[in-house]
Amino acid sequence: MAYPFPRFANTPQTPQYIQGIESPSTNIPRGPKARSSLSQKRFVALLFFVIAILLWLIDPFSRPSNETDRIPFSHDDIDDYLVHFEGHQDCGVTSPSLYTPPTRPPHHDKTNPLPYCGNRATLLEALSGGGRHGFDTPFFPAGCHYRWYTTAEICMILDRFDAVVFIGDSMLQNVYSAFNMLLRENVALGGLKQWNLKDGEHSSCHCDNQIMRPECSGQSITSSAEVREHDGGSGHRSPYYCDRTPHIFLPISGSVDSSSLHSAFTNILSASPDSYKPVPVIHSLSLSTSLSWPLATASMDEWLSLADASARNVPFLWVGPTAAGHLKPPGLILSQGNNALWHYTVEMAKEARAREVDALGMYNLTLQASSWDGSGYRMRVGLVQAMMASYQLAVEVGVHLSIGKAA
């Protein structure tokens, strides 16, 4: 079963006479020509005033903070966000099978916004506490909705950051792989280093096999730099839709982690030390620690300390574990079953909040989803998780998401 995720009056002033400056009353022009000149001056002054007001209205920096952000959301109805992705038909993946947007009731006032989550607190509660209305049906958040972005919109969100860092075990690797599929618009092989695949592996590792088969998942992309460096030449290419903001996955299995991973992380943070842009970190640990709370909290403290030492703006998001699938081996039910996973989810969310870190639960998302081995989930789940992460990134930089016209 799914669980609810804890949840003055202005006084007119008389002009004063200042020594050395004539009083207005002693310097009033006389005669018709003077009156005409005065009218022209008033007209010019009024014209400048009107232009100044127009410029103030146009200037985005002068708008109140509660106005809509300038990211151009898709206001038109989109039947399938993935229809133009490579492998769309072969993999049988459509966005309606993953995501159902909120709809307006009949006779609803179209000027009112749709119920999209507008801040981090409501978003995290909605995504962590939602559920499915049937096995493998689209996930529905609780209370308010998240948005499925086009690739162009994800790119504009990423432009607000200097880099994005994923730190975690195999569960988060699958999320990062799906994140690459979205940015490369390729669900067939978009999560893999396809330039490393041997003969025959392009077909045997496509679609869900990217993450299901160990020989395929071993070729998962771990950084945007890899794609930039190798995805070229005369062979089949699958470039990023945008490649302005670097992103990387740092594989960990507990604490303390290797110095090479620490160096990679600090190098990212020190790349632009004077930049005002944040470097968000998406952090997760679960089955690789045997659901050990002390190991997971030690890892959290370890990476938070490195981030604090950089003096950069490094917001963290803790991502909880997925639920146990029905194919979980009987010998692991006690240690890795849903009871253990749920308690780990709740306790780690408390530890994250105690450190002022946001926590996103994945338990309810995966409770009624297909798993091939009781622990790992198919590409469909990864794509939804990657889109949730994108929405969280948008909220992190203050993109105003509650105002939307998409039906």
C-alpha cells in the first residue's frame, strides 16, 4: 500500500526656497511665446515620463517577484512529448503512458492557473506522497501537479546553473541515464556510451536493456563531457539538445568515498569560483549500504562538508529509495522488503531535513511499477524520476511554475 509522506498618508509639501536658486514663483515666463515654450517643455517632460514607465514595465528586473518567470513553457496541447525521440516507436514509450497533465473541469475559467506545484515544500510533498491508480498506470502526485517539460525547457532551466552533480549508487545511476535520454532525445540508446558498444550490442542494449542488462548498464554515461568528447565522427551520433551546462554522475556505495571522487566534485565547484549560479547536488544511497542509516547520514555529512568548504551556493536534494518489486527474492524480503525500505525512507528524510536538505521520496512512485528483479525498474520509471528532478531544479532557481496555460 502507498503511504502518506510526512508532511501612510502622504502630507503635501510646500516647495522650499533654496539660496542661490530662484523661487519658481519668481521665474514664471510671461507672454504668449513664453506660454508656448512652457507647454512644449511640459509636453517633452510628459513624453519622457511615459517612456520611462514603458521601459519599467518591459524591464524584467523591475517586475514584482511574484510575476511569471520568463522560461517559455509550452502553452499548446502536446499529445506526446516523446514522439520525436529516437527509439520512440521501437521502445513503445509515450509520454501519456508516463504522465497525465492536470485538466480543467468543464466551464472552468481559463484565466485561472492550473494546479501546478509552485514551491519546493508543496512539490516535495506532492511527489513523495502521490501514487498510481492501478499497476503501471501514470503516477499522480498528491495535491498539486508537476509539469512534463520539453527538452528546450529543460535546457533553459539548466542554463540557470553552473553545473549539476548526481552522487549515488545504481538507483541514481538509472535516473541519470534517463536524464541523458531526455537531453539527447533518444530513448533507444541515449543513456549509454554508444561509441563503446560492440557489434550487436546496439540492438541487444537498446530500450529497457540499457539498464536491465549488466553488460549494457556498464556502458552508462557518467558525464556530459564524455558525450561531448566522443559522440562525433562519421558514425551514428546522438548529441545533446543543449550542452551549455555540464553535469556528472559520481558513483558511490557508502562513506567515506574515494579521494578521486572528492577531487572531481571540488573541481566542479572551483571551476567558476566567482559565479553567482548555484551547483545543485542530487544525492542518494540505498541498497548499496544495505539500508544503513549511519552510513547514509555519514555520506550526507561528507558531501555537505565538501560543499560548505567551497563557499559556493550548493543546494542538496536527497532522493529516497524505490519500493521493493514483487520479484524481490524471498531471502531479501526481511532486510530489503517494503517495511525496511519505508522506514529507511522516513528516517533519512528526517536526517535530511535536520541538515536543511530537501528530501524527495520515490517509494510511492515505484510501489505499483514493474520491476525485473524486485530492485531495479524499467526505463519508464527512470524517465519520470528524471523529469521530477528537472521540476525540482526549476523550483530551486525560483521558476514560477504555478501559472500555466497548458491543458
